[in-house]
Amino acid sequence: MSGLQEGWLKCEEVSSGMFPDEYAVQCTSADNGPFSFFINSDLVKKNEKLVKVYILDRNKDYCLIYLPDTPIEGLSRTIRVFGQYVLEL
């Protein structure tokens, strides 16, 4: 997704995935709904519980992000989260 700003999303949990090169992550949307997905290990900072995302829009309180993969819960890859959980690169 060229041209979009990359950032890091702070997650609640990062654990081993089903395959050696992936992690399972759990995060929270701004609607306080949890969401989770599997992600390639290249896009994760496990010790810091950070996942690389694309930032679509941002204001004082919220950030609209595009996830690297579809959430398990069947949600869209575009999610609104609290801005404090997204670090810009």
C-alpha cells in the first residue's frame, strides 16, 4: 500500500501462531470490541506487543488504521482505534 503512512499498533496480547513464522495478536477497537488476527512475524515487535499497520486517518482521539490481515471475527481490515495506541514510524 504505497503512499500510506505506516505505524505500530499496541496490542494486548501477542502469542505464537499456528506456523513458526507467524504470531496471533489481540487488540481492542475504539468501540472497545476485541479483535484478533494472525500476522507474519516480520510485522511484529513481540516484546513490545506492536504490530505494523497503515494509518488512513488520524485526529486528536482516534486513528483509522488498515490491518495487515483480516480479523478472525470477520471484521473489516479497516478499524478505528484510540490514537494513543498507534505510534507513527
